[in-house]
Amino acid sequence: MVIGAAARVAITGCRKLVSSHSSLLVSSHCRHMSMDAGSVSEKLRNSGLLRTQGLIGGKWLDSYDKKTIKVYNPATGEIIADVACMGVRETNDAIASSYEAFTSWSRLTAGERSKVLRRWYDLLIAHKEELGQLITLEQGKPLKEAIGEVGYGASFIEYYAEEAKRVYGDIIPPNLSDRRLLVLKQPIGVVGAITPWNFPLAMITRKVGPALASGCTVVVKPSELTPLTALAAAELALQAGVPPGALNVVMGNAPEIGDALLTSPQVRKITFTGSTAVGKKLMAAAAPTVKKVSLELGGNAPSIVFNDADLDVAVKGTLAAKFRNSGQTCVCANRVLVQDGIYDKFAEAFSEAVQKLEVGDGFKEGSTQGPLINDAAVQKVESFVQDAVSKGAKIILGGKRHSLGMTFYEPTVIRDVSDNMIMSKEEIFGPVAPLIRFKTEEDAIRIANDTIAGLAAYIFTNSVQRSWRVFEALEYGLVGVNEGIISTEVAPFGGVKQSGLGREGSKYGMDEYLEIKYVCLGDMNRH
Ligand code: ADP
């Protein structure tokens, strides 16, 4: 990666509306301040939140062979920090400490665990700004969106602090009169959590929250591209009273760490968010020790705009669903299916809205589109666009790297996209919106379901009857009706087909960390 000069950015704070549609792209107050990435990391270093060692058994440790890896700011190419590059040995020690901690952590009352989680939530919120700055530094998303992620990420800790107290069992009417039948729900044990770079905090909290709440202990492996937010969150967990070993963080050699987690019989569950290819490997590798597996994999989300949609709502919803995090989320609209009768009007209004997006350094006031995570991501987007154009699609807006350089890419709208183009089959993971034309409701459902993925889908229509017909027919785990941002800690998030297994968030998310135990009490008629 290119090491560029520091991007000094003046932030002349104001109250500015980025999008009325999304809690993650919301208007907010910002202070008058001038920032550059260097001074932000200096300030964070002094705050004790910029950690570079792994966390094993409650201790901050270098890798045993002192190897490090560099963490870069994707907006400038500058090195932010050198962090410990860990592997098998460190991971095995982390697993051992989690295994030991499980006995005492799982025996606490739910109320005691709940208090610790609540304190962690309070600390995450108290450090919202610093955590947001860390996310922008290492991931690139605009600061307001990053601070939005901190609120969203922290909400899982708050929610599961509450939910910890509601893990109920059952009493079953017995099949024989001298028996009593009980069902207990108990924590599964040590959990390995492997997370990606696009939500450096939230993808961790929505795994660790329910895991700790239920009494499990965890070894987290954050993405090597964005470990700093994970380490800062872990520091706050320690301050909140999460005991040594209940939460470990190791990062470095991903396949080595993954292998150690997968082969250990002490690790009883793997929870993963990331690419479908890696998810399949992990699922196969979990087989020899028969681990429980939760997978949150890639999507190919359709955003379906019907003739009877409210144009304004469809434009705002699709814009939010497509361009959040510069298109780098697994629920981002990947294909915009637009019905014949509204196609041209929508293409025009949508392009106008996209044109207003501001590309820039995440620390620059007003930026709504940060850089892509690295050059490989830009090259992928470029190749998808080239493929579509070579097969007859037309670029309405954008279609190339942004003049800011680095990994900035112009927000792009492409029309006349068809199903033989790569971008209608695979996740773009960038700021490119392909418009696909359809004729009938049946066509829309067929095209939308014609994919191996099944995570999020969006539909825009003013007909209640149509919305029911369509959301019932869509083979997706999440459906937004006249709404482009639907993730929340109180609702279940997860995919069908090859988008994954299991759900995160909500009461359903707790079940992923619990085992059901049936107990039969016999000889109960004796006096
Ligand atoms: P993305 O395309 O989002 O980077 P990946 O699936 O490559 O998705 O990465 C998601 C997470 O999986 C990251 O933490 C990464 O380091 C980790 N990872 C990648 N390969 C492996 C592997 N072979 N074993 C375990 N973890 C892996």
C-alpha cells in the first residue's frame, strides 16, 4: 500500500443533514475542530485506547516471536500502528484461558453478568468519539457514520445485558406419572469469534454480547485490517470488570489462528462474519470436532422498485441501502431491480441523489463516502464495471477511480445491467449501483431469487397486498419494505441459502450460544 502524506483536514463543524433515512448516516452536532490522522492517533495513544498488543488471560501481550503487522489508514496510506502478529501458540493460550474462565463466568448469576455488560456498554458510549475516530482511522468510513456504528455496536451489549436475565428453561408435562421433565438452557462453552473489517466494532459486539451474557467465554480474532477498534473495545471490557480470560483478542496470521480455534476440542462454537469462501472453509474445518457454527456470509441484495412505489421513498431507501459504508456491507443493495413503468424516472432521480454524495477523507466534515478498504477492493469494482460495460451496460454517473486518488472511487450508477454480467451475480462491495429492468412482479421475484445468496432484500411499493406477496416469496433472511436501513439489535439478522447460518441480535441471537439440556426426574411418586 502507498504511504502518502498526512491529509490535514479542517473540520468546521455544523449541523448537517447527510441522510434523513438512516440512523447510521444521520445528522449530528460536531465540534469546531481541526484534525489530521496523526494528531487523532496521538490523542488516542494518550487516552490508553490505542492498544497494539493482543489480550490473553487478562494480560496485554506481544506476539511470542515479537512479530508485528502494520495497520494502515485507507484514506491516506499512512501507517497508524504496528500490532502484534500472533499465531497458533498465542491462540492456544487464549483458548486455555477462556476454558479456565468459563467455569467461574458461567457460574455467576445472570444478574451479575448483566451488570458487567451494562458497565461495558456505558464505557463504550462514554468513549463514543474516540472509538468513532479509531474506526474512521483504520476503516475509512466518515466520522459521523463511524460514531453511528459505535452507538449501534454498543446497543448489542446493552440489549444482551438485559436479555441475560431472560434465558428461561421449560417444564414439560410428563409422559409418565412418576416423572418430571425439565429443560435447562446452558452456555455452550468457549466461543471463537472471527470478524471482518467493514464494521470493526459492531461485528464483534453482536457476537461477544450474547456470548458473555449467556455465560460463554470468547476468543475474538478481528480482521488484521482493523484490529485497533477491537483492542480498544477489549480495554473497555476489562475496565468494566470482564474477568481475565472471559474475553481474549488475538490477531495476526488468520489461517493459523483459525486452525487453532477450529481444531481445539475446547472451543465449542465458531461464529464468523466474512466472505462466503472463508465461511465454507471454516464450516468444513469445524466438522472433525462437531462444533456449533454460525455464519454471516456474503449477500447479493436486490432492491426492487415497483411502478407503484413512492419515487422519493424508493430513491432515499435505495441510496441508503446501496451507499452506506461506500457500499461495503453484506446487506448493501447489490442489484437495483426497477419496473418498466418507473425505470427512466427512477434512473434520473436516483442519479441526481447519488451525485450529491460527497467523497472524501472520513475526517472531513460533510464526507459521506470514504475510501474503499484497499486497492484489491477497487480493482474488483473496476473489473466488474468493465465487464458490465463490455456487455452493453451504460454508465450514467461515475464509473472510475475518484480524483482524490488512493482507494477513493466515484459513486456510480449503471443502467441496462442484465443477468449475464458479473455484478448481477457477485457482491460488488463498492459504491456502484446497477439498474436492472423488469416487467412483472413474477419477473422481479424470479430475478431476485436467482442467486445462491439470501441475506437482505428491499422492496418499494405502495401496495400492501403486493408487499406481502413479494416478501413472502423472497428467499431472504431480511426484507425491508419501503426502508433501506433495517439492522437493529432488537431484530434477528442473518441469511438463508449460502448467505449463512444462524441469527444475530434479538432474543433469537441468544440461542446461538446456548445448549438445551433435558432432565428427567424419575421415581417421583415415592413418599
Ligand atoms: P473479507 O473479504 O471481508 O476480508 P474474509 O472472509 O477474507 O472477508 O475475512 C473475514 C475474517 O476472516 C477476517 O478476520 C480474516 O482475517 C478471517 N480469515 C480469512 N481467512 C481465514 C482463514 N483461513 N481462517 C480463519 N480466518 C480467516
